[in-house]
Amino acid sequence: MYLGIITKAFGNLPLPQALSEISSLGVHAVELGAGNYNGDAHCPPEELLADQSALRRFREVLATNGVTVTALGCHGNPLHPNAAVARSHDAVFRATVLLAEQLGVERITLLSGCPGDSDHSTAPNWVTCGWPVDFPAVLEWQWEKKVIPYWRECADFALSHGVPRLCFEMHPGCVVYNPPSLLRLREAVGTVVGANLDPSHLMWQGIDVIEVIRRLGAADAIYHVHAKDTALNDSVVRWNGVLDTGPLELVRARAWTFRTVGFGHDALYWKTFVSALRESGYDDVLSIEHEDPLAGREEGIRHAVEFLRHCLLTEPPAEAWWT
């Protein structure tokens, strides 16, 4: 198992500088945002596909900095009931697949998206309860009429272009937001569907991440892993519950907050996390995602690298940042 970094946190830097900073930490794997909610500051697929010279220079920058690409990320909502949004997000997905084919990258990280409640909707409708009966009816309509047909066709497209793994992040607000919904999509579409296992979204839902690893691992359904923590504010949870719609930056008022690894769950938890992955047969990247509102990019990512190296029992680079 090895460490990678999602470059989104370095979006204000040119790609060569971002990769240079990442390499200086002794990390030599990256997950590149290719558009939609990820942004495409470092990896605009349509531009690179349209200009072979630009694509060659892009490859050269990666090689010069000694990094490999673990996945291209195009998290969006191609099922959006607003047709213009859906077309835009779908176009980014397809361009990302075509770019992955050119780069020899076999994994796309993404979201399932969420439709509306009918063909006349203007906004997504995320169904989270089974009563009144309107809600399960909407959910079945979404899956049968929108979700399954769309992703079946997309799976065929990905496979036809040499991308065998669509790595879905289980993200609230999407139809795939927990392990049962991920497995429902996998059963309907095929083994091209697997998990981009981001524990931070499962933690605040009250899901046992270690149990998830064991069950999804037994199904060979873990394709990519994010390293991001979540801290629960017990006082707010007791009063408000975990379904928090407040702004992410208002940390004191929220039930939960994304944190750098180790600031939501301790080292023993993360060592157990790593061990469970190994036991399940996963021996691949832990892709660090920095979205901690209480830590700057440099301090947050540096801490995550050091903390996870300890959990992985790996040696630091010869010239580590703390020497």
C-alpha cells in the first residue's frame, strides 16, 4: 500500500509546481481532477484531447516529477434533471474516459449523481426515507428509469475505451451514498462498478467503516481509497442529529466537519483501517484528500503524509520534510 495525493488542494498552482511540492513530500502518486465538481486546473481533458502537443507536454511534466496517476476524477451529476447540467457533466465524464485511455489510466473516480423526482423536475431529489409512500415510489422511478439505464451505457463506453474500473464515491446527495446502494448499482451494471472508498462520508452517517471494508473487500468491490477524516461535534449531534445543512465553514455550529486524518479518529482507528484493507486484499493507493477548514493545505497534507506513513509502517524518504 502506498500514499497518493489528490491535486485539487493545489488548484491555485501550475501543475509543475503542484507536482514538485507533492514529490518533495516523498509522495509519487496523484489523483487528478478532470472537471465537474473537482475542477480541471491541472487536467482539462477536452483541451488535452484536442491538442497532441499539449498532451505530450502534460505527460512530460508527470514524468519529470516522477509521479504516476492513480485515477482521474470527474465527480459530477450527469443525472441532473436540468438537461444543460446533465449534458455538461456527461461530456466531462466521456472526455475523462477518453483521456484515461490515452494515458493508460484504468480508474475513474466519480459520483453516481441524483435525478429529480420526475421528467419535469428542475432539481435533484435525494430520497432518504421510506414513508410516506411517495418517497419509495420516487426512488424506484429514479433507479429504473434514470440511474440503471444511464450507468449501463456509461459502463459499456468505459470498457470499450480500456477503462475497467468506475470507482464510485458513496456520497450523500447521490443515489449511491452507502454500501447497499453501491452494490445495487454494481449488481445492475456489472463489476466495472466498484467503490472509491472515502471513509469521511460514511463516518458521519453512523456507518462502521471497518465493517464496510470487510464486506466490500469480500466482494472484490474496493477499487480506490481516499484518506480523509471526519470529526463529530457530539453536542450538536445530540441536539441536531447528523443531517446537517449548515455551511461547511461554520465548524462550531455543525454536527460534523471534514478533518485531516488523525483529527477525527485516532491512530489506532487508522491502523485498524489500513489493516482491514490489507486483510481484504487491497494493496493499492491511499489518496489523501485535503478539505479540512481548520488546517491550511501545507500543514494539513504534511501531517496526513507523516501520520499515514506511521500507520502503514513505511520508511520516510531520505530527506523528509521534518529534518
